[in-house]
Amino acid sequence: MGLRLFNTMGRSMQDFTPITPGYVGFYGCGPTVYNYAHIGNLRAYIFLDTLDRTLTYLGFDKKHVMNITDIGHLTGDADAGEDKMLKTAKERHESVLEVAKFYTDAFFKDLDALNIIRPDVVCKATEHVQEMIELIKRIEANGHTYMAGGNLYYDVTTYEHYGDLAGLNLDELKAGAGKRDVVVIDENKRNPADFVLWFTKSKFEDQALTWDSPWGRGYPGWHIECSAMSMKYLGEHIDIHTGGIDHVPIHHTNEIAQSEGATGKKWVNYWLHNEFLVIAKDKKSASEDDGEKMSKSSGNFLRLQSLIDKGYNPLDYRMFLLGSHYRKQVYFSWDAMDGAKNGRAALLQRVAKLISSAGKDTAEALKDKKYAKGQAKDVTGLSDAAKKYLEDFQAALENDLSTPVALSCMQKAVKDSSMEAKEILDTVSRMDSVLGLKVIESALELIDSASGQGQNAHEGDPEAAEIDALVEKRTQAKKSKDFALADKIRDELTARGIVVTDTPNGPVWSRK
């Protein structure tokens, strides 16, 4: 049917038609590197990675560009508060650039742990200030700006389509802006929704990083960086722009106004936004009535390392997110994480059994396979069953990146006894080029772990004999189909911090 995406501009599902046939340029809003990314932030990058991988799977050439905000983002999105970078630098008694490097490195460490492909271009705001200045000059020349209090503002009333992305009414904004948090007390603004393109020392005397400009020595506003850098690397008309749903009413709305105010033409064809991750107030379970958006300011701040410290693999979290559509709000709880962990473990166990049947050489060849654009979806020479699974998988991706359905296709394929083990592994490998769960690699590690756990695996552990006996008792209970007893023993072991993993070579255990 071809790729269809939900375009926030117009709030509708639309057929995807790239500007240049066969090629997609897309820009994803990156992090402001003043603190660690929390797991809610990381949802956006799993979504971006899914889009990146899907485009390759479907046969497109692509260029994925992402910014690193290391200057100019205030604690409020609408020109309010301190510079986030400067605030953290003061707290840490470090320079802004030292803070930026530390948290940029931490961010990419998290991306690597989640098996997220690096963008084709990663661009830092501090390295593109001249491009921002040149773009602001064009905006000014087109009559969209005014100086007030030493700062250069964008006058939103000069742009006819301001607020179209978010469904905002400019007359209501001028009257007080009601529910929109863009409203801040700034006597320099002609309109509540106006925003700063260039700050000078008139507002921030102690700003750490400043540059000379036609409007005075200062630094750029947050919004202008994405417009300038996307245009540098993707041109003035791009296919896709992504970000979190919270960017719609202010950041992305302002990006459109300034970009099209500079060029006089349409900037982005498709706007894609992922929903929030919501954390339960009691930290145990969540529902629509018992949760709030994860954020650093609210204290609901879980890092990926927080999950690792509790015994989860980062790919368990990826599995958790893939189980929900990117446009659906996800409710985080430890119970939900346990479900994802167990689901991934069951998937790996089945794949491990297939590897035992097909041979490790087959799996090793697939583990490191890099699929060229469109190669993974080529069903030539496959059985009818494999073709059907891959066709359903592709249909799920083409339906606005429906990862829950795509994941279900993989889970069904590994159970299909009508297919040979080797073909199932081939099918799974193709699917995993998009899902990014490292299924075959992880299953091989599971097999190696089982084969390496011999008689002396827990030498020196004072409880090893007792735990071995419980694990054996659980194995016998399962063989006798006494599943209630088997589950009871497993719960007892879990309570003691023991993780039992069933492998083709028998159960193995380890401590969390």
C-alpha cells in the first residue's frame, strides 16, 4: 500500500511522497545537554530510530539530521528563565562547554545501549551560530522582526499561518493566550506569542557564550537553531521533521514561522510527533487516572541506568516501547517493565532453540548482517509462510510505523513449526533490522552463557548449593506439569535476587 504517516499538520493520515523520489531528508529535535536524558526523553529517539530503520527497510536513501542544543535554551520554552546550560554550569562549577560534552557523551552512551543507529549528521548549536545569524538577517529583511529592549523579536502577526500546526488562534493569543504556556511577562513583546531570535547582554549580562551580530553581542534564541541547521544539511524544503508532542505549541510552531518567514515557501511536508511517557505516581502501576508526564522538574526522573540498576537490560526498555504505538501515551510501571523483560526473554529462548536446530554458523552469519536499502524486504526464494510474515510486517510499518503489530509478526514467526529453523532465523533477522532488539545476537549470548555455566560457575557463593537445588526442583515440577509449584519456586528465587533463564541447554541462574 506504500508508506502512510500521521501528519500533525492537518491531523490526518497521509500517503508519504518524498520531495525527491527514492530519497528522504528528515530532521529530529535532539537533546538540550544540560542533564542526563530520562527514559521519557529516550522514547523520542527510539521512535526516530524506528523511522530511520523503516525508511532503509522500505528501500529509501535517507539523511537523518539531529541537533545538539548546547546554548540558548531557557528553562521556559517561551523566552523565560535562565539558560539551561548556564544554570547547570554554575551548579557544577564547570564551563558550559564542559557540561555540554559530559552530557552529550552520556546521551550517546544511552543511545548505543538501546541499539539506536547514530544519525547521519549530528550538529551542535554552538558550531552553527553564523548560519543562524544569516537566517535571521533574511527574516529581518522580509519584515518579520522588531528590536525591543536590546533583543530582536519575531512578530508573529506578520506570518499569516502562525499556529496552524497546533491549531492556535492568534486573536485569542493576543487577548491573553488562555491555556498556552507561551504567555510570560515580557514588556518588550508586542504580542504574547512573539519570540526572541537574538538575545543581547541587555537581558543576560553574565551569559557565558556570546557572539558578535548585527543586533549587538549576544546569542541566538532556541528556536532558530533547528531552522538554520536543518536548512544547512537538508535544504530549504525537507520531507519530515519529528519531535515530542510537547514541541508542537511553541518550539515547532515558532520554527515554522521563522523558516517560512525567511524563505517565503513551505518548509516541512510531514510533521511527526511522539507522545509522552507517563510514570505512575506510586511508582508501581499506572493508569490514565494515576500518572503524570515524566520530567526532570517534577521529580519523576528515571534514567536508563536506573533500569539497568534494577536488573533490566536496556533492550527490555526498547521492547517495552515497541509494544505501544509512538502516538499513544505510554504508562510506565515496574510491572509493565517486568512484562517486557519476560516477553523478550521468551522470544530469545525460542530463537535460541531455533539456533540449536539450524546451527550456530547460520546464526553467526545473520548476527552481523547489514541489510542494504530494501534488501530485507525482498522475499525472493522464501516459502509462502515466510513471505506472508514479511508482507504483514511491512504492512505494519507502512501503517504509520505500527511497531506493536510488527513485533507481533516476529513473535508469531518464531513459533511457526511449518517453517524450517534456518528460514525462521532469516525472517527474524530481516524484521530485527527494523525492531533493533538484537534478537539473534542476544540468543547466541544466552546459549554461550548456558554452555559456560558448569559445575564451578558459582564457586564461592555460599548459597549456590541451595539455589541449585531449588532450580532443579523447579525443573522437575515443570516436567511433572506442576506449574503452580514451578511458579512458586521462581517467585521465591526472584525475591532473593536470583534470575533464572531457561535455555535450550537447561535453566541457568544468576544474581541481579
